[in-house]
Amino acid sequence: MRDWAARHRWETVLGGILLATIVVNATLSPFFLGFGNFINLFWLSIEKIIVVVAMTFVIINGEIDLSVASVMGFSAAVMASAFAGGDIPFAVAIVLGLLAGAAAGLAQGFLIARVGLPSLVVTLAGLIGFRGAARVLLEDRSVGDFPEWFDRLGQQPLIGSIPLALIIFFSLLAVAWIILERGTFGRKVYVIGNSADVARYSGVGVSSVKLRIFVASGLAAGLAGVLFAARLGSVRGSLGEFFELDIITMVLLGGVSIFGGSGSMLGVALAMFTVLSIRNGLGLANVDGIIQTGVVGLLLIGSVLVPNLLEGIQSRRPAPEP
Amino acid sequence: MSRWLKVMAALFAFALLSAACSSSDDTTTTTAAQTTTSSGTAVVSIEGAGSITATFLPKCTNIAVFPQANSGAEEAAAELGSETAAFVGPADCGDATGQIEFMTNAVTQGVGAIMVSNNAGDELAPSAQAAADAGIPVVSWDSPIPSAEGESVFIAQVDFDETGLVMAEMALDILGAGGGQFAILSATPEAANQNAWIAAMEEALTADDKFASLELVDTVYGNDVAEDSVTQALALVDQYPDLGLIMAPTTVGIVAAAQAMTQEGLCDQIKVSGLGLPDEMREYTESGCAPQFALWSFVDLGYLAYYVAYGIATGQIEAADGVTFEAGRMGQYTITADPTRDAGLRVLMGPFTVYNADNVG
């Protein structure tokens, strides 16, 4: 156990923060520790944390995807306008929305992996471009009146009190954990994130791994956009706006290095739960939205500072005798 | 003759029915004092009946009118001996779906009542319905839930059709009999109240020939964010060289537009009007940049919303067509079917005050 904690220092720290958050929340509000509230806690941010799972791969791989929130809006807009156009069945519109997300990821991934442009620039352009496309598709309207089954899937629990989106999220999280930490693809993601050159010389197909990760990121954003549309019952051009900030925050708080190469799914999962618990707990204690954001911001600064400080202290200590 | 008979019969039936309803109320609530008007309808005077918890959820917390409305709700809570409602909401009005989280949290907290100014369209309906399912009355004020799903009753500040007419009258007054071009600068594209007012104004323009000289060239959205509203106002100026008036049915938009026109020195060509707060508009009304604007009291609106929510939560009144009640210092109101929506009930507060250089100070 101590061994594990030493190898997973940040996860251990996060676990402590999470535990403290839960204790504080439970004292602040008697409603925090309810099963229904835990469902709500995830459900209210489910679209963000689905994208967080894919973003973890992107950042460990040494890249960034700023376009995810705009791709969410774009996919939902494609779905809504295809449906509003009239003749096609709604299920086809959903598939079109998902494909739009994957295509957005593919286009950006091509520019990054094959052409070699920096992901910061490409996905910044994507952030602007796909949001623009969503607004062009829907103008200032909000498109709704989706089939009842779609709204019900988004707004009602599916099994017991658990909604579909939560089932999708936890399945994705499990699959992502296996791929990232138990498979060869995951090992390649880390190796490339550490040094793309070393990876290339070792015969790792760098560009094909990067391309696949960006397609996955676009597809996850598309899925999140469609699920958000179902939860809201309508789509507007601004759907998901500014979500990228919260999404990237959760990945970094999870201990994933912004320079790539390190981080774990467990850390990110703990970070998600911590951020959502803080928001939910402060919300139940009737604390203002501005302060909630401030607390999460402080936590993020801390998450960057603390590991660096710990490292500094350790390097100053004399090395143990051999 | 037979029509009169029918009307009399209907009135008689209505009187009987309401008497029956009120007598059944008597058995459940002992604190509600009841008086009877000359027409025979029971009037429930809403009075203190213990403390309730409540959430007062504005579109956002950073626009002046919402803390004003909350102060009215606080005043009402104090009068009724109830604890102050939690005043929580999104920090920014551009965050249209942020209210869902606050609504859901209120349900988790099991509050006695929720009072909300809806910033989205029907996107808030599922969470409002969840509140209703949990037995929590949802009283909307300022901006209703369009489908009325999950909503007990809407406290309308003024009649939405009248808002359209008042805006049309102000536009005609400012542009003069010769008329001219004007544009609308609204809040978010989904704000149910703003959309209803704009629709009512468009209707008023076509309904009366005296407005024929007024030409509505565009409707743009500043999202109730000051910077966005300034940008949109300036874009209108660029796009329509003959523009004579910007009509902003939002307190954020009207100030932003007046500020932009003043800074650009365009006040001689382009006037500003709409719905504004006297405190924020005084300078522009006195300078002639915004010669006229209109508004109601947000303090009164919050006060009335709290009374109604409290009355429903404590079982003193029922959210049903024809229920008449007395709300503290504001006097008597009746719940009716909302004529501006397909479904839903409303209480009409009113009235409008049109401000100009003479009464703005």
C-alpha cells in the first residue's frame, strides 16, 4: 500500500483532497450524501466528463484539443438541422451528428499528425470555426421538438435511477482505462508524449496514433453534444460554449502533465469526482457560482504548484547512500 | 336575451364553485383569513404561517434588476415571518443552461418553494418538472417557462401585449410622425419574455396604421452582456446608415446602446429606447440620447412572487384559474389562464411607467 502511494503520489494526494471535500460537503449540507444527489452530481456535468476521458489521451500524447466544446455544439447543430430539415428519421440524424464530430476530429488530426501543424493552433482555429459553423447552421434559433424517446433518454433514468448518459460514461471510463494502461496502444500514447522523436526511431507509428486520438476526441465531443441535446430537449448554436476550460482543468488537475508523457486515468477520474463534488457541495450550501469557480481555480494552481514543490524538496535532500 | 341568461348562469355556477373550493380550503388552513368581495368570490389574504425555505433563482446574479427583485422577496419573507430565500444563480446571463444546476440543487435540498426568472426556453422544463414531481411549487417571475411544464404560476410584470404596444408608441414618439428605421437589441435569443415582447411589438406595428411609417430592419442579440450589447449596437449603426432608433427591451442592452451612441457622438442621429432602470438611464434621458423608456418595479415583482410562492407552499392558495388573493402591501390579485401562452397560469402585476426627462429624476 505504501509502495503504491509512493508510485502514485498525485493520486494519493487527490484521494485525500476528495475525502476532505466529501467530509466538508457532508457537514455543510445534509443533502450531499444521498444516492440521488450522486447521480445528479455526475448527470449535471456528464457531457463534460465524457470529453474529459478522451482529452486525457490527447494531453498524455503531448497535444491539446481546444476545439472540443465547439465540436459538441457543431455535432448537435448538425443533428438538429438534419432533423429539422424534415424527411430523415431521427436515428439517422443522430448518426450524422456523431459522424460530424468524428469528421471534425479527423480533419484536425490530419493537419496535426500528417501535415505537422501544432495542435494548439489547429484546434484554436477549430474552436472558432466549428462554433461558427454551429451558429451558421442554427442562426439564432433553438431547434427542439425532438422525438419523445430521445428527450426521455436524456432526461429520465434508464435503469433504476441511473440515466443512460451515466452508463455510457462509466463504460467509456472503464474501456479507456484498459486501453491506456493495459494495452500496447496506451503504451505508445505515453512513449509519444514523452518524446515523439524517440518514439519515431523506435518504430512507433506516431502520426497514426495521433490521428486516431484526434478522431476519438472529435467522436467523444460529438457524443457529448448529442447527449447534451437530449438532456436539454433542444439545441442552440451556443451549446457547450466554454466547456473546454472545465474539461482541460479536470485533466490537468488529474495529474496529467501538460507537456505530455505522464498521468493516469485513475488520477483524472479522481479529479473529475473532486471538481464535481466541490461544485455540487458548494451549490447545496448555496454558495455563489463565482466563488465555486474560484475554489476550482485555486485547486488547479495548487495542483501545479504542489508536485513541483514536492520535487524541489526531494532534490534538495541528499541522495541516500548506495 | 338568452346570452344574458347564460352569462348569469355561468357567474352563478362560478360563485358556487369558488365557494365550495374555499370551504374545503378552510379545513386545511386555519391561518388564511378570508374575506368576501361584493361579487361573492372568496379572497384569501396570504398571511404568516410558519417559516419555509425557498430558492430565489434569477437569470443571473450580476444584473442590477435581480438583486432588486430579491430585496422585494426579502421584504415579503420578513413580513410573513419566513426565512430569507437563498438568492443563487449563474454568475453570467450568457450562461443560459446554468440555471438547471441550481434548480436541481434546490430539489435536492427539498426547499419549500422555487421562484425563477427563466433564462432559457423550455430547456429548464425538465428540472422544473422534477421539482413539481417532488411537490415543490415553481413560481416563475419576470420570464416564464414557455410550455408551463413544471410551473405553478407565472408572475407577469406587465401584460406582454401591452409591452409591445408601449414600445411601439415610444418608437413613434421618438421618430416622429415621419417614422423611420429602427432595430431591436434584445438579450439572449432564447429569453422567453424578450421574445414575447418583440413578437407583441411586431404585431402592434402591423395592427395599427399609425405605425405604418416605422420600419423594423433587424433584431440582434447582446446576450445581456454589456460588451456584447455594445458590439451589437455598433454593428447595427454600421449596417444601417439610415437607422434612427435602437429599441432594447432589456435593461442591459438599453444602457449599453445609450453608452455606445453617446461615446460615438451619434445621439443626434440615433436615439435609444426600450426597457431600462431609471437609476442607470437618468444621464442618457437627460442628455436626450434616450428620451423615453419604460419599466415596472422589480422590487414589487420579487415581493409579489414571494407572496404567491409562500401562499402556495403553505397551502393558503392554490395555483388555479380564478383564485383571488391579497398580497400584503400590494393588494388584491387574481390567478388567470395566461393569454400569452398556450398553457399556464399567470398573475398580472403591472403597471408600466414610461420615463422621460420630466420624471426620471
